Amino acid sequence: MAAKKNSKYSSEALSALSVSELEDLIKEDEQQMTKMRFSDTVVFTEDASTVKDMRRNLARLKTALRAKQLAE
């Protein structure tokens, strides 16, 4: 059974980014997630998996950032 790929970022794309670019993406995604949490659209969203996908994408970014930091 193949896994469903909802990732906004591929591992190849993340590995090609610099530390500062990853930090910028993390900051942008955190701001977007905060806006979604406090907006009325989240309450009425038909697709409840959007917040879940955002959390997972944020975790991917943070993992890639940490791997880059440890590699330096």
C-alpha cells in the first residue's frame, strides 16, 4: 500500500536549502498556522486535515533545519 504524499516540501528540495532559507520557511509557516488557528475559517473548514498537514510540514522543516545544524 503506497503512502499518501501531502508534503508541501520534498526531502530533496529541503536538503538543497540553506539554514537561513529553512528558518524563513519555518517562520512563514508558523505565522500562517497561527492565522489559521485564530481565524473563523478553521472552525468551518470542511477539510480538517489542512491543520494536520501544516503541522507535519512544519515538523519536516524543523527536522531538515536541525539536520543541517548538526552537519555544520
